[in-house]
Amino acid sequence: MKLKKLKPLTDEYLESIGFVWHTDEDNTSYISDEIVSINEDEANAYYEAANELYDMFCAAGDHVIENDLFHDINIPFNLVEVIKHSWEDDVHWHLYGRFDFAGGIDGKPIKLIEFNADTPTSLFETAIIQWAMLKFNGLDEASQFNSLYEALVNNFKRLITLEADVSKFDEYYKDLGWKILFSSISSSAEDINTTKLLQHMANEAGFNTDFEFMEDVGFNEKGIFKGEESFEFWFKLIPWEDIAIDESELSLILTEIMNNKKAIIFNPAYTLMFQSKGFMKILWDLYPNHPLLLETSFEPLEGIKQVEKRCFGREGANIKIIEEDGSIDVETSGDYEGHKAIYQEYTELPTDEAGNSYQAGVFYVYEGAGLGFRKGSKILDDYAKFVGHIVE
């Protein structure tokens, strides 16, 4: 693994652009002062992997819906209708997601770990921070696999054009004028500023937008409101499964809103299928031994090292790495024990000389659009660091 040491961005600069979560609770910097050096072939392989996998996810989504496999992948029953509705109507456009990969560097094959399709993190870091790091250090900021900002601006336009070509956005939007309300919870600076970054991108695309905290948004069968004003689009940085489990009444109202065609919500409800780690089992059934996939089952795998994780676990919680003989190498606790378990073939993450593990994250925004890395221990948790990259 090739690492390049850089002069870090100052906390003052990071805060000036809204990136206020730059220091972890242990007072260490969340942004690494090293970046991963990759070559053009490695960058292109990540791009191609994301594109191929997204096509596979779409085919597998059809399979889940046609065979009513929602329970198998741990989808809450009160979201099934809204998932089907969003899947069947093209206006429910998938704005962005992030594939997490092992490998891709040091000659190791790319393997899909999971797809953060609903509310992916690291957007600000990938789109803005790693670009700024290169510029700050006098390096060519274009020497990255990173068109994430521009890709999102264009994908916002596709909410209106519904096709690859966005050249007619202004013409269509002039007649429609549909507005987007952006929402996050009020207790997370990271969520607030990530949501406002997305709002800024939508403004740049040409939309009329507004922002309101989740707890202050109005919902009824007639639509989604800030005060008295209704909005045709609602972007929520709140996981669909949290709405289903913690806000069951809201999930019913949102189903009614969508059935009445009063508002379009994104990321769409069907992204919860992709988000479920149980979906990895569906992919393995449909594409057994595919070179980008790891064997995955709802039952413990026989005779191989594997990882037990929960369908909707987050931030490295409730994970066990299990040895071939069934003994536990390492495990984490957490709040997701109630979700269904899956068992995924273990694969080594690339490591540096200090023994830190590196996981690649590739954003998908209509196509592969941006690469960043996270480094940490064998199980990447909330203390994992963001690591930028350069293509050399």
C-alpha cells in the first residue's frame, strides 16, 4: 500500500466550510493526514465494479419484489407497500448511495461488503474535504476518482428529466417549479451540514429549496409541509427503517402521501432493500461465485472464516468475526441485536505497516462517482478515520 503524508487542513478552515465533526471524542483528528495513492487501473476498476453491481442490485430488486422476499431480508412489514410503490414508478429516483469494498489495491480483488443505499455517510469528506486536501498541499486536485459534487448536481436535475441527458432541465423546470424540502434531525451537526450540502447542490442544479428539522415538518394525506407551504419533493437524512420502527404512524402517512401522488421522497423507499445486508444473500443466490461477491447466508457458513452481522446494523455494531473452527476472533456490541443475522465470507482488508485496515467507499450517483477510504481496526467502527486518495 502506498501512502502519502500531507499537511492537514486546519480546524479553522474545516469549520469555515461547515465541516465541524473534524475531531473524534478521543481528541484525535477524524481526517487522516495521509492519503492512499492508487493508479489509473485501480481507479477504473472501482468505477466499473460500482456500475456492474448497481445493475445486479436492480435485477435482484425485481427478484425480491416478484417473489415477496421482504421478510427474508428483514424489511419492516409497514414499509412493503411504499417500497413496491417507489420501485414501480420511475419518478422515485435514487439520488446517491455508497458501495463499501474490500480490496482493489495491493493486487487484492475488489469484493463487495455492503451497499449503503439509503443514508450513506462520508459525502462531505469524499466530495469536498479530500479535494481540498490536495489543493492545500499544492497537488493537482483533479488527480482523484472524484466527480461526486458534479454528479450529484446532475442527478438532482434527473429528478425532473428522468433520463441521462439533463440538458432540458431548465425548460422542464420552468413549467413545473417543484420545490425540495431538506430535513435532518436537529441533534447531529454532521447530519445537518451534510443535508445542507445536498441542499446547496440542489440549488446549484436550479431547484427552489428549503430546510426544516425533521421534528418540525408537517405531514398529512395532502402532502409534506413547512408551515403552510407544501413541497413536491422531500429529502430526508433519516433511515427508512428508523421511520418504520420508531415512527410507525408516520410510515402510514407517507404511504398515503405517495399513493395520492402528493410528494416524492428520496432516497426512495426501495433503497431500504439495497441497504439490508440480507440483500447480499439474494445477490449470492442469483450470482453464485461472482468475482465481486462474498458468499453470504442466513445460516452459519460451513468450514470457512466468516463475519456475522445484522441486516440493519450500523457503524460496526453487533459484528462477530468467526474463525473456521467456530471460535470468535473479535466481536462488537451494539443496539442492533434485534435485527436478523447474516453470515458473510470473511475477506482481509488491505493494511498499512501499522496494521490499520483500509476499506474503500465508492459513491454511486447514476454511475460510479467518487472514491474515499476509511481506516481502523479489523471491524471499522465510529472511530474509523477518513482517508483521501490521489491517482498517480
